[in-house]
Amino acid sequence: MSLIADSALPSFERLRGEGIEVIEPDRAQQQDIRELHVGILNLMPDAALQATERQFMRMVGSCNRIAQFKIHLLSAPAIPRSAVAKQHLETYYETFASVKERGLDALIITGANPAADDLTQEPFWETMLEIAEWAKDNVSSVLCSCLASHALVKHYYGIERYRLPQKRWGVYSHRVTREQHPLTVNINTRFDTPHSHVYEVNAKQLKDKGLKVLAISEEADFHIATSPDGFRFVYLQGHPEYDAISLFKEYKREVGRYIDGTHSVYPAFPEHSFSRQAAQTLNAFRDEVLAAEVGKVTLEAFPEEQVVPLLDNTWSDTGKALVNNWLGLVYQVTDKDRKAPFMRGIDANNPLGLNL
């Protein structure tokens, strides 16, 4: 249904231009439709800050539940920011204190670019744990993305991520393992999802601690899992929120790092991501870079305009279906006063009444 544009956040206008229904507060007040308040704890660095806002807001706004969605944006003050990003946060983001006072129906915690081998040394660690601990007792469900999943399964279950020999990035095929779970109902039994991570957690680690693995890939391991109760925490290792250009932009950044000398090896393509025609165009640029003298070729010549029309998105429908299912469950178990089910006498160990 609708996102409520209660500020001049640029992401609202961008999403409206894409066809997502975004309405003004006065119109929202005239409709007899329940609001769901969804928090987004955005841990991404400056370059991806606003894109990540839009990606998760787009997935929430595509939900077909009869509800209006009020988005509450949060970040971690300790993350280093540029002056421009700080201004954006000060203008459009809320404090945790204000969100905690108002309450949330659901919370999304984004991924982040890893800056430390030890997760506890990440600048967002303390803020993320403080908000997650509050949400555990006051929010119906928390959806965690990639590095946030790694951080919280470490915190709650002692599961340690491990570093991969090389970065896992690309678009991978996954298969639903528990088709009867309400989070995966009506989702294709086989579907694509992008991954992009240098650290990983695997399905065996999760299952050994009693977590429920709902979707897995032969190449990229687990994608969807839940806390043992089946709902309170939903852990994603993949990135269903990604745009069609997300991995391509990441590849372009890696090429730039080779050109400026930061990396000594020209990057390989993200797996299963580019068509034959796109690969040919990008390989031609690679050959030009490798054949040129240092400093003779710049990233300005990168063939972005030729490649972007050739990119496909094979995952967003499934990602939207997952979030639709998730918010539908939140809607069912949370009352209009935003009291989570386990605050209303529902079994905290099995809030959905699942056959676990």
C-alpha cells in the first residue's frame, strides 16, 4: 500500500517517480486505514546511504497489505560521515530515543561494509545492539540484512562468521527449504537473489543452534533463516533489496580501485550477473585498460551507458513477496497500539503458533 511522506526526504520523490504510492500526511489522515510503523536502521556508508533507504522503502511500499507505512529512519552516530551525509541524517533521520518513545511495529537493520575483522570493533556495534535488544522485547519482528545478520547471530547464539578465500558476489539460485512457513508461502520454490560479502555464515552453523533455515543456495549457502521461534528475528544473507544496477556499480568501483592503484588485480565479474553482450563490452574496456600505460585510461571512459540497458533484475519479485509476507505477519500479530504479540500474552517462544 502507501508510504506516508511526512518529510521532504528525497527518497520519497524518487520512489513516487518509480510508481510507488507515496501520499501526503493530510491525505493519509482522511483514510480509515491502519498505519504500520517500520523502522530502518541504516548502517551503510555515505556512498550507499540514500540508495539503501530507497531500496528498503521500495520493498515496504510494494507490500499489498491494507495499511499505510510510516518509515522511521535511524543510523549509528559513531559511523564516520561526511558533512553532506551528516546534514542528511540531521534533517531526515530520527533519534533512537524518539523512536523508542513512539514505538515500532517492525524493524529493518541494513547491512554494512565490513571495516574490521572483529565485528565488535565496528563503529555501529554498540548502537545496533542497543536497538536490537530493545526491539527484541518491544517490536514484533526484526528483519536483518547480511552483516547485521552476522552480527546478531554472533551476539545471540555465539555463531562466528568466517572469511571467504575470495569475495562472494553475484546473483545466485536459491531453493526454499520450508515451503509451509508463512514467510515463504507463495514464493517460487527456486529463485534468484544477489549476494555480496567477504564473510559468511552457513546453514549448518545456524541449524546447530536451533535456527530455522528457510532458503539456501548450493553456491552461496543460506539466504533466509529465522530465530528458533520462527519469526522474531529474520536473518538474510543475500540482498533482495538490490537494484538491477547495484552489483554493476560495485563492479565499477572495483575497476576504479584497480585503475587508481588501490588493487593490483583487475576484478572478475560478479557471478551470473552480466549478459554475454554486457560482458563483451566490459571485457573490451578491461583490455583497453590492461594494454594502456599507467594513467592513460581513466574511469570516465567506463562504458556505463552501454551496459546499464543490458542489465536484468531476476530477484525483486521474490524479495517483495518475502517482505509482503513478513509485514503481513507483523500486521496480524501486532495490535493498533503497536503492542507486540509477546506483550499481549501470546507465546513468546512461538508467536505465530507454528508447528516448530
